[in-house]
Amino acid sequence: MLQQKYIKAIAIVAIAFTTSLQFPTNQLLAAGEETLPNPLEITQPDPLLPNQSGNLTPQQKEKLKADLANLNQQATIQYQGGNPTIAFDIWFRELRLRRNLGFAEEIAALTRVGEIAWQDTQKQQLKFIIQRLNTIEKQIGKQKPVDLSLVKDLAIAYQKLRVYNSAAQLYQQVLQQAKNNKDTQNQKTTLETLAELHLSWLDYPKAAAAYEELLNLALLNGDYLNQIVYIKKLGEIYDKAKQPENALRSKLKLLDSYESSKKTEELSSLYLAIADLYQTIGKLNQSSQYYQKAYENSWKNQQFDYASESLNKLALLYKTQGKPDVSLRIYQALLQVNQRTYSYYDLMNTYDQIGEIYLQRKDYTMALAAFEKGLEIAQALNYRQEYFSDRIRLVKQGS
């Protein structure tokens, strides 16, 4: 008898084990979540609601607002006291009642509580709130005409609760209406919001499209300051999206604006960026021209860091093209810049580059002089002494 009970117990365990293999725990939890009723859809009467029909007088609405503010305060106290379950029960009661004050009030409250749920990773509570927002969206969509202020409120709610696609779709609806009404100010603010929304989700193509529209709008309105802002943004986006041709196009537009306004101090970094992009796409002649422009402009404006970077990159460009003589002349010019900036590390590295070029040409006298200069600085800095000593020994052996 005991043995039969033992066999039966083993069989039950085996069945349970097999079942757990067929239905993973996470799937069971997910299925369970789907069956949970949304507490925001509870319809039973609430004692705080004086008129269950929902048609409240102005005085009743004011009284209800005060009661709801009290519920929010109670929920906040519970939440801060480490009782999130109780807190969300109270908040959900507040949200159910809040709909009696209209969509605008309800959406604002749903957004407030939803942000708390998102920050606290209360996934189920957040899901209930988003479901309610979806329901409101459908109800608003049936209105004729659609109340765009409510559409915008919903878009903001979705944005704050990280429901990216829904937020973007609603902002597009607001944008289209602004275009229909030829409301350029609303177009501008909505496009800016859309652009930043797409950027926050790393959707570079859509962000770029929004900024291109903004740029066109600024050009039409003669809005010079915002033209600069949008062109800069486009350049940054195309850089992040690894689209050098588009990035170059944006930076060349920005260059036109800077040159026409004689913003010479801002040109050096822009010339450098343009030169880098030309080099990236393989247009080395143009790259060389812009490195030279960057050097000339930065030297004139005493921006010696930019001057140093320009000459370094220009020298390396010619070096990789197999033109050491040109590269050598540039490094010799770079020595003057390094001396002006008192950048001993850069000065040491420049002497190193000069020594290497002379060594490749088997001009041992000049190579030795350059490496010895480098060693002097290395000893002063207590850095790379052994390297320069090795190069000097190598030159003496070769000569």
C-alpha cells in the first residue's frame, strides 16, 4: 500500500515536471497578466461621486477636485512610505473618478501616475494606464471635429511614458493640421518636438527629415538664427548615422552662413570638420584644401590648437599619399605652432615625425638632429626617453 502511494507521488511529480517543460514560467506569467482586469475600467459606484450619472454641477466638480487632490496626497504618502501596492490602488481610484472631469483632466492625471509607474518599473500598472490612454485616443478620434488640444495632450502623455510610435503618430496629426491651417509657429514647435522624439529613440532618418523641414521653414521665414541651429543639428545627426555625404552637405551649408556673416572665429573647427569628411569619402584634394583653410584661419585668429590639429592632419594626409617632402615642410611649419603654444608633448612628437622622414630619405645628419631635439624634450618631460635613445642609436648605426 505504501509502495503504491510512493509510485503515485512520483507520477504526480513527473507530470508536474513535464508540464513545466512544456509551459515556461515566463509564458504562464504573461498569460496570467493578460487575464487581469484593468482596475481603471471598474464601473461600480464610488461614494466620492455625488451624481453617478456623471453630470456634475460646477460646485460638485470643485468638491470632487478637492477629494481627488486628497486621494493623490494619500497615495503619495503610501508610495513614499514603501507601500506601492496600496499607493497604486488609491491612485487608480483617483484616476477612475478623474474621468468625470473631462479628458484633459484625466489625461494629465494618467500621465502623472504613469510617469511614477515607469520610473518605478511597475510594468503592470503602466500597462493599465496605457490601455486607458488607448481607449481615450479612440474616443477622441470619433469626435467631429477632433479636438487637437486633446490629441496633443495624448501625444505628450505617450511621449512621457515612452510609447514612441503612438506619440509620433499623434504629433504627425497635429503637424498636418498646423500645415492645413498654415500655422507656421505650430508647425515649428511640433516639428522640433518630433525631431527630438525621433532622436531620443535613435531614429536618425526621421529626425533628419524633421530637421530638414524645419530648415526649409526657417529659410522661407528668413529666420537666420534657427537656420544655423537646424543645420548644426543635421550635421550632428548625419555624423551619428554614419552618412558622411549628407553630413558634408549640411556643413557646407553652415559654412556659407558663417562666411557670409564673417564669423571667422567659428570657421576653423568647421573647416576641419569639412576636411575630415572629404577625406572620409576619398576626396583628398578637397580635404587638403580645407585643412589649409583651417590652418590659415586659425593662425590668423591665434587659435593655435586648431592650427596644430590642421597641420598634423595635413601632414599625415600627404604622408599617406607617399609625398614625404610635402609632409616634411608641413611638420617644419608645425614646429612654429608648437613653440607658440608651449606644447612640449606636441613639439616632441613633431620632431619624431621629422626624424622619421629624414631617416627614410637616409639623410642621417638631419634625422639625428631631429631625434636629439626630441630626446631633449623627452628627458625634460621624463617620457619616451628610451624610444628616442633607440632612434639615435639606429641613425648612428645607419650612418
